Amino acid sequence: PHPLPSAIRVRPLTCTETRRGDRRVVHSLGDGTVHVSAARHDVTFGFSAVFDAGASQDAVFEGSGMRQLVELAIDGFSCTVFAFGQTGSGKTYTLMGPLTQSESRPAAPGLLGLMQRSFACLLEQSRSCGSDLALSASYLEIYNEQVRDLLSPGPPCALPLRWSKTCGFYVENQLSVDFDSLEAIADLLLQVLDPPLAGSQRRRTSAHALNRHSSRSHALLTIHIRSRAGGQSITPPILVPQPSACPSKQGTLCFVDLAGSERVKETGSTGELSVEANNINRSLLALGHCISLLAKPRGKRMHIPYRDSKLTRLLARSLGGSGITLMVACISPSSRCLSETLSTLHYASRARRVTTRP
Ligand code: ADP
Ligand code: MG
């Protein structure tokens, strides 16, 4: 069994935080530990990797185990990386880099996130050493306990989440789009972040509006990787079963941008907002619950309640022992975020004790 790798990323203080005089209460001691020191708190947590405010996107990709995760996915494993933390802690930045405000100014290559780096790594692998990889992507969102397909054109509609003996949980009628270049997959992401309106006008979603939405939904981008051993690049005119001597492998690489963890609270609000908050509470708590049950020694484990939320159903395969999961917990160093930061660190420490048997 492998312990679930979990990495912590501490973002820098933002200009606003610096201007209003927030103190830095989180420090990395450089040996895989994070130290939180504030008036009534003085705690140290240990993780597989800790990235401090100065860490580059590349350092996070190389140091978190993300590259190995991509390689395992090519080898046919179900791999998942999930970004967890409160809104504004750097989840989207870590996965995708800074979201630029204007199309004419794409993000600098050095700032690209784990997703783009993984795509580049996949395409590189697919071109080298004659391995022939067929890549496709699907993009789902869980909002208010409804699974929506972000790639399907038109207004979002809910898709049923089903279970079968052979596939486990799966989403019915989910679209998936083939891609074979970095431009194609980057375009796809842009389309989702910035859906074109009728006519050629693109809607400019402000980073702020995007964060407001992303803090209330979970987004799951899955890359399906089919590798045909032997580097066969010509499709036979007639579909013949693959000879068992060169089996094809099917791996997945899933990127999960979780809803803001600050949503897990007792909320006194009413109406639509409270339904929304309750659903987020339910799914993040269900995920935490599954993680803490999985963290128990094998003999003492009870039934794992994956069915408690759509999120845990969709993540069941990667959490439940047949897959490999990397958790990147994002935190702000600011004194104002202290309680959220502590709860994120506790959550991530629990996740660290989960073991899987791919
Ligand atoms: P989340 O997705 O967790 O809500 P974001 O990724 O949107 O948070 O980050 C919030 C803000 O902080 C954004 O303006 C983002 O560009 C900035 N930010 C986050 N992480 C970093 C980092 N490591 N370095 C520089 N800026 C960052
Ligand atoms: Mg975000």
C-alpha cells in the first residue's frame, strides 16, 4: 500500500493582504513541515512536500509527484490530483496558473499550472519512444449535487450518475473530446472558462466572478489515456480484437478543483443559498469522512460510504485502493485566514494516512 501523497502549497500574501497589514502566520521549515504560529496557536504539520510562497509552478509540478502521477496514468492507472482549500488560497492558480484578463496576454509559460504541465508531459510521451497514446478529455462540474457536463454546448443540464459492476460509478452520456496538441486542449479549457456567446463575441468572465462560481462547485477534468502497446499508428480498416500479446492500457488522469472549503460551516442562511451551502457541506464532509475512514488501519475499517455524495462516488475508484491520488492543499499565509488554514492542514494530515493499493 502506498500512503496518499499530500502536498501543501502556501501562496504569497496578496497586495491587499500586505496593504492592510496582515501578518504571515505560516512558515515552511524546509524539511516537509509547515509551522503555524499565532497568538494561541503553535503547531507543526508534516507532509510529503511543502511549497512556500517562493516556490515556482515548475517546482510544484516536479516536487509534488505530479510527473510520476502522469507516468502512472500512461501506465494504465486511475490517477487523481485534487486541490483543496478555502476560496482564494490558490487552488486554481496551482492547477491552471493565473487566469488572465485578456486574450491577447496569455499567461507566461513559467506560470502555467499542473494541468498544462501534465498535458505537455503526456504529449511529449506520446511522441517519443513510439508509444501511441490516444488522448481525450471530459470536463464535469458538480453543482448543487448535480453532475453537469461542461463540454456540452447549450445550457447546462444534469447528467445521471450510474453504477455498474464492471465500470463502477460512471456518468451517463458524458461527452469526451479527442485532442492531440497542446493548443487543442488549451482551447478546450478556454471555451469552458469563457464560453462563446452567439455571434463571435466572447464573454469575459472576470476572475472575481469565476472565483465566486468555482467556490460553489467542484470541477473535474479527466484525461482518458489509451495506449496501444507496440506503437501501432495506423488504424486497421476493420476493427479487429487486439491480440492478447499486446494489450492496450487505459489510464485516467483527473484534476479536481474542489469548492471552497470555507463553505463547510453551519449556515443560518435560508433559501437557495442554504441549499447550495448544504450540498457543498455534504460533499466536502463526505469526502473528509471517506478519507478518515480510509485512514484507519485495514483491519478496523468499516464500510466506506462513497454513496454519500456525487463527489465521493466519482472519486471512489481513485480513493478506494485501485487508484492513486495526490492531494494538494492550498493555504493562505495570512493571520486573517488562521482558522481556515488550520482546518485545511488537519484535513490534509488525515488524507496523508490513507493508503491505496493500485
Ligand atoms: P482559489 O482557486 O483557491 O479560490 P485562486 O487560485 O483563484 O484561489 O487564487 C487567488 C488569488 O491569489 C489569485 O489572484 C491568484 O492569482 C493568486 N495566487 C494564488 N496562488 C498564488 C501563487 N502561488 N503565487 C502568486 N499568486 C497566487
Ligand atoms: Mg478557484
